[in-house]
Amino acid sequence: MRVAKMARPAREVYAKTFAVCLALYLANRLVECHLPARIQEPDFRWAIAFILVQGCAVTWLSAWLLALRAYARAIRNIRGHIRPPIRDRLLALALEGESWMSNVPQRGLARRALEESIADALMALKGSGRDRIARFAVEHGFETEWSKSFCSRSQTERKKAATLLAGISAMATKDVLINALHDEYPAIRAIAYRALLLVGDPAGIDTVFMALPGESFLIRALLVNDLKRRATYLLSHTIPLFLATASHVEAACCFEMLIAWKTGLPSLDIHPWTTPESDHCLWPFILALLPYVQTDAAIEDFVLSALNSRDAATRSAAADAAGHLKLEQSIPLLSAALADGKEVAVHAANALGQIGASGQRRLEQIITASNRTAALFAMEALERATVRLA
């Protein structure tokens, strides 16, 4: 469904282009029919009609652009005189105990200048000052105006409205932001996701997390830090419920986000995904999570089992985990992995360097052995380990 929505802008462009071409063709035909009858050559009549139509179109478009530019310049000059006092009054309103000292503009340029000042203040202020500005916007009808703007067909208008509503989300209703989660444009959905996470309402957090596996990697990456701020709630409520019914792709997206947090996850139980019967495609993600979760002997057995996997990505992740856990039992498997492809060999050599003295001794033995390719990887890893210890 989302793919079909993404194709809609292209259809609109094609439709508008076709309409312009059809209008120009009909205009050429109309002008050609009214040319003097003495011009008998059809091609010559068509060329004259084409020149006349194009000349009129260019002239009209140039005049319209000049008028539009002059109008915009006049509006900017007027706003330049109106906006400073409105901005100062609004910033004073952000201070506790202050109030708006005059009538609030209800329409016209003053209203637009106030809207722009509110938008700037919501971006610049934090805490109670931001809340006071948000409350002022809700009380004086800006929430209603922005909600109506979000119903526009224009992507630009909807994005602006979503951004402004996100700024007052702590004081406003969440209905429009919930609807924005289904917008066809990813940028608008990302604004809504971030706003709902900022509010911190449990239902909103659940809604956002459940929707993210269906989003692109870019949107998930943009929201990593926002999700991390809600880690306590997510780990205790949302994530266990989500993983209980998640598909392979959804679980992979979930683990990917947890890895990106780079923070301790003591309450996360990964044992269901470490058994031989579990989905081996998820093993690289589980292995990458090991530095952040509680481990035991069963986890160590899982790492050793993963080092015997046929999948290069799994063996590489297992080598990293073995190095982090300093598993001396893994030294024989890591040493053998240096004879594999470059991807696995680099990770295995670095893991040996992390294990400690026994791992570094094994690297020295590999350097003096006959396998020159493995010796190069071992030499680089030993040098890195030596520098780290220095």
C-alpha cells in the first residue's frame, strides 16, 4: 500500500505535464485557425502559431513572476516591521508570570508573523518556557488552524503543519499526529513518530515502535536516540510483547535498533534466540547484542556454536562476541577462522587480540607459521592489541 502511495507524486507530475502539452497544442490549433487565409502553407501557419503562443506564454509567465516577486518583497518588508515587537512579546510570555499585553492578532500579516514567531520559539526554547508558548498556541486557535492545514493536498503544507503540531504536542490532542503516521511521505511520518515519542504517552510509544519495522532503515536510524530515551518502558512492556509475535524481518529490525542504542540491556532475555532450533538468520543480531546483555555459560556455548556456522556474517559476529567475552575456549576456532575469507579472518584475528595473553601468544604463533595470508591478519591484530595495552 505504501509503495502505491509513493507512486502517486509521479502520476501527478505526468498528469500535469500532459495537461500543459495538451493546452499548448489546443492553443496552437486555435491560433492557426484564426491566421489570415493568405498564408496557405500548413507548416508555415503552424510555425507562426507556435511562435505566437510561445511568445505570449513566456511574456505572461515573466510578468506573473515579476509581479509575484514584487508582492513577496512588499510582504517581507511589512513583516519585517511587524515581527520584531510580536517576537519580543512572545519571548516575554515564555517567562513565568508574564502575559500577552495586547489583543492577539486573529488574521492577516500580523497573525502569520505571530505564527512564525511561535514556530521559532518552539524550536529554540525548552522546558517550562516551551510549554507556556505551546499552551498559548492552543488557547488562541493555532492548533485548529494547523490541523486544518494538515488536510491539504500539498506535501509542503502538511509537513509544515505536522512540524508545528509536533512542537505543541505536549499540550494538544494527538489525533492529527496519529493520522500523520499513515501519511504517504516518509518525512511527515518521521515528524509524527518523533513527536509521539517526545510526549512519552505509553499508547503513543507502543504505536510508534510497532510501526517502525515497516519503515525504511533511514527513518529507523533517525529515531534511534528518541527510542533510546524510552528504553526503560520499551524493554519492560513493548519489546517483549512485540518479539512474542514478530516475524523474522520484524525481529531483525527490533534487534537492529537495540544494537544501535549501545547501552546496557540487563532486562532483555535473548536465550530463546540462542538455541539450535532458533532462526539462524537472527544469530548475527543476537551475537552483536551480547556486549549489552547478561551472559552465562549457555551464552558461551552459543558463541562457540556460531563460530562453526557456515554463514560468514554469523562467524564474524561470533568472533567479535568471543573477543568481547574473552572466551579462551574459542581460540582454536578463531585460529582456524584466519584461514577463511578476509571478512571472517579480520574479525577472528581481532578477537584473538582481545582475549588476552593466551590469544596474543596464538597470534605470534600464526605469524611465524607457513600461512602468509593468516600471518598478515595476525600481525595487524597483534599490533592493534599492543597499542591498546600501551
